[in-house]
Amino acid sequence: MRLCVIPARGGSKRIPRKNIKSFCSQSMIGYSIKAAISSECFDEIIVSTDDAEIAEIAKSFGASVPFVRPKSLANDYTTTIPVIKHAIEWFNTQGQSPLEVCCLYATAPFVRADAIRKAYEQMKREKADYCFTVTSFAFPIQRAFKTTQENRVEMFYPNHFETRSQDLEKSYHDAGQFYWGKAEAFKQQKPLFSKDATPYILPRHLVQDIDTLEDWKRAELMHQALEKSGEPG
């Protein structure tokens, strides 16, 4: 059994009701559910939520909500893997045994069905425990700096001040769209950022973290630009 779990708690603080807020004229969570359905990868697509309104909207897009997420897993400090572990174990109690699971974020309006399919194939091909979306940093992290309390500048890696950009190792970050994994890896709560994972690399124009209203505005502009270009977001 291949299972898709979309975590969507109701208590988002920085952008209230972020998971179901209208994004380019559609409820945000709808993009993830539609991509999951279109990928044709899953035997079951569920939303893990503690919120009745989110549950109803999720169902209207074609996902199921077979349980209410416990309050202990719906606070500001809950991380992703325990939520996925809970969903897998719930299915186990129902006599079903997911073998592979995809955690798909509810706030991923640029996620594509073909990326979900190809990442799954990559995980199988590479014999990895996980495969998740990443993208490259636009600027070398070795030349990053911070501002001090005295409002001055201090490099994180001062030894690279004169190193040419093309001579620095390329670096990546989590794209925050989805995480494929073996059910056992999620149940054992194996770390994602490890040798057990293989990265599915996305172009930067399909990646935007959405944590603030500024992020939200940028993401909408990016999505509108993609639609105008004819490239699906």
C-alpha cells in the first residue's frame, strides 16, 4: 500500500488559516491534493488534521480524513515525522500496512504530479529510505555574513572572502514540498537529512517557502508568472 499523508493542523500563527487560505483563487491545500491525485501514485490520500473546517475542505478536493489528529501532535512544537508515524500506525490498527509513504505539505502550490512520480522512482532506484525535494542556494553560502549587535558585518566563513564563486562547492536546502519514505523509516523516526536519503532536485523557480505574508505575496506572483508562461506551477 502506498499512502499520501498531508499534514494540515489548524493553528498556524504567522499566517492564520494558512492551509486553507485562498491562494490565486483556490484554497491552498487544494494544490497538494490535486497533485497527489494526478500523480496516480497512491492507494490512499489522507489529510492529518485537528481542524473540522480543514477536514471538510480537504474532502471537497478528494482527500479522505479518516481520523482526527491528537492535540498532542497539533501544537507549535510538533515536527513532521511524528505526525507521519502516527498516520502509519493508525492504518496498522485498521489491518492495513503502508509500505511506502509520501508526506506532502499542504502549503506547496508549486508541487507537480510528475515530480511526485519521479521522486518515488528515484527512491526505489537508489534503494534509499527517503527521497525528498531540494533546490540549490542562489548564492554561495560560504560567502554569507551576519550583522552584529554593533551593526557591523561579520562573515561566517572569513577564509572564503577572496574565493571565487565558481570554486565554491554547491549547496542545497530543503524545498519543503514532499518527502517520500519507507514506512519503516518513518516509524523508526530516522532523520531525513542523512545518508539514508536521496535528493530530488527542483529548479529554484518552482520553490518558495511560505511562512510569512511576504513569502505568500512572492509565491502568488511566482505562480501567476508561471501560469502566464504556460508552465504549470
